[in-house]
Amino acid sequence: MSENNEPTAFNGWAATAPNAPLERYSYDPGPLGDEEVEIAVEYCGICHSDLSMIDNEWGASSYPFVPGHEVVGSIVRMGSQVRGLELGQLVGVGWYKGSCMHCSSCMSGSHHLCGTVKPTIIGSNGGFADRLRTHWAWASVIPRALDPAAAGPLFCAGSTVFNPLVQFDIKPTDRVGVVGIGGLGHLALQFLNAWGCKVTAFTSSLSKQDEAERLGAHNVVASNDSGSLKAIAGTLDFLLVTANADLDWSAMLGTLRGKGRLHFVGIVPGAIPVSVFDLIPQQKSLSGSPVGSPSTTATMLEFCARHQILPQVEQFPMSRINEAIDHVRSGKARYRVVLNANK
């Protein structure tokens, strides 16, 4: 099922070289796949991963390409094999927009771990545009109780920090720390507080203490102060690292009690030097995870609607995209920037 007025080109903003301003860009999307939906983009968040791709920090960028992977929009066309969706539905798309749908990971519900999972902006064009296509399974329906103008970052930042709560069976009685109060961390604090946990925020800037407490932290600790870390040694069950900074990981592991886990969702720049003696005596664990599966993302959206959790966003018109990107680069965003595609 599809509309007759199929566009001949999608129009967006493309990265053409590392560190260069984005430029207007049109491209032919080709025929709509049988299992694809086409989305008219209404809003798209700007994530630090977009900046990493624009600058080719990971060596995975192929220019020109359209960044943007925190997409909110309405379904305007559907392939003949699309299931469970309708024209006009408001949906969101995050870091991934496709998977094979037949491997053991996909068949067990872990589509995000598929060996051929398709990123939205690696080898493809993303949501800094008027249209986006995705496999229907990766288009998540947005509950009416959530404001679509703020929902975009839930599909990357939100799903990324919600996923480990499900994967590792975090309990309401657990004591959980969040390292970094930024785009990911400010959502993690809200999730964990609503989850029922005792929440400790770790930040390199104690000027954020009041804001961290407003977002759900019961306690705030300086992540770069060895005395403060020693004072809470052996008290946490789970420590979620959302920051993109190198810290004293041995000291961070020391904040955990027996069977505690230090878990990474932030891309820290350096290797993590850890002695096995930091792990073995109290059976501690070190791990990491990506964005969640479509099923986990749907659960997160239901949780957000129930508790009225949304990212704190600043909105820019898509026409001022380079100004918005510079605002994110400067570190001044509180806490995510969302582009309005209709302005």
C-alpha cells in the first residue's frame, strides 16, 4: 500500500567532508522496499554520534551522507509486506533502521545484536531531511501521551540507557550510580528514579548538583575526587557510565559492592585499565551495551508515557542546522538539541 505521489528525491542536509558545515543535498532514494515504511520527518535530535560521523572519528563515514538518527515523523508510504503499522501513524527511529529478521539474534528478539544490523547513518542517509525510510520493525509507534517535539532523543539516548536496566534486571531496591549528567545521563537519572532505585549521580562539575537532584538523583558525588569516591566505596549495585571521558576506573569499581557491575554506554576515549584483582575477589563485572532492540524501545516508550519522562531539549529550525550543531559542539546544550523539520 502506498500513495501515488511518490517523491522523485529526498531533500536534506549532508556532511561532505570532516568538520565541514552541512550543505543542502538531494538524493534519489530508489524504489520503496516491500518491508519498508517512508516517514515524513517532523523532528530529529542531534546526538554526539552524529558529530562523530560528521567528523569521521570512527573511520566509518562515506561522504556525502545525511546524518540524523533520532527521528520522529509520520508514516506516509508503506511497502506491501509491512505489518502492524498504518499510514499517518507517528513513529520514531533511532541508531538502527534494519536487520536481517532471520538470524538467531533477530529470532530471539535481540534485533540490535544482528550481525548485519543496518545503522541509520552508516552507509545510508538519515533524518536531517524531509523523508526517511526504515524497515517496519524498527519504526516504533510513539504513545499519544508523549510530546513528539521532545521525543526524538528517546530513540537513541533513551533506548541506550534504558536497555541495561532490562538486560541486567535492575531492581527497585538496587543502589545505582550514573556517571555523567549529559544527554544520556539526564535520562538515566529520570528512569532510575521512576524505577524505584536509590540513585547517585557522578559529575566532574558539582555546579550541576541542584539539576541532578531535580532530575532524580538522591546523592551527588564528584567523579574526579578520590576522597569522595572512597567515601562511598562498596555501596553500589550497578554503575552506569554515560560519560565520554577517561576516569579512575579502579576507583569507580571500588564504589561497587559484591556482584556489582560497571557498565558502559558512553564511548570513553581511552582503553579501560582494570586489574583482575578489582573483579575477582567480590565477583564484580565489567560490560557494555548498545541501543536497545525494537521490543525494548517499545517498553521504554510505555514507561516514559506512564511516568511522563522526556528529555530536556532545546529546539532549532532545521534551516539553522549548522548553528544547532555548533551549539552541541560547544557543550552548551541542556541536554539535547532537536531540529524542527518544518521550519
